[in-house]
Amino acid sequence: MVKSWAKGARGERDVAKKVGGKRTGFAYQNTPDVTTDFAVYSVKNYKARWPMVMEEFKQLSSLSPDKNHYVVLKIDHQWICIETLDQHAGDHGEDLSLDPSS
């Protein structure tokens, strides 16, 4: 049986390799799981509920306000990377205003 912390560390290493980043490696610490020059990632290798995803965004924002924030989940053996629409629009320079009056 694989310990849960080993499964989490393995997932963090996998994501770090895919994004060209570095695993922070501090279990149960208030730090991002993976960092790159421009972004920080929170990696969840278990079934996550949406309120938890929003809490991860808030935590990443407070830890690294100058970088992009991503929450990465493993769903059906595939990594899914989630970002906010505001961040996405800012990254790509698109006018994706959510205001219906504009």
C-alpha cells in the first residue's frame, strides 16, 4: 500500500517535470507545491471538492501575489490545470469581460 504522502510527492514531481518547475517539497507547510519563474501550483492527487479549489487559489494568491496561480487535479488518470478566467484573460490579452453590459 502506498502512503498518501508518497502519492502526493510523486504527483508533485510529475507536475513539476511537465511544467519545467521545481517541487517545493515541504509537506504540511504553507507553501506552493510546485514553482516556476512565472507561476505557482497547488497539486491535488485526490478527489477535490470545489470549495477546496477556491481555498487553494486564495492561499496561492496570499503566498505569491506576483505570480500566476494554478490548481492541478488528477481526474481519471489525467492532470487537469485550473486557472481563474480573470488570470487567463490577463495572460492572453483577450477581452473576456464577464460584465454583460460591456
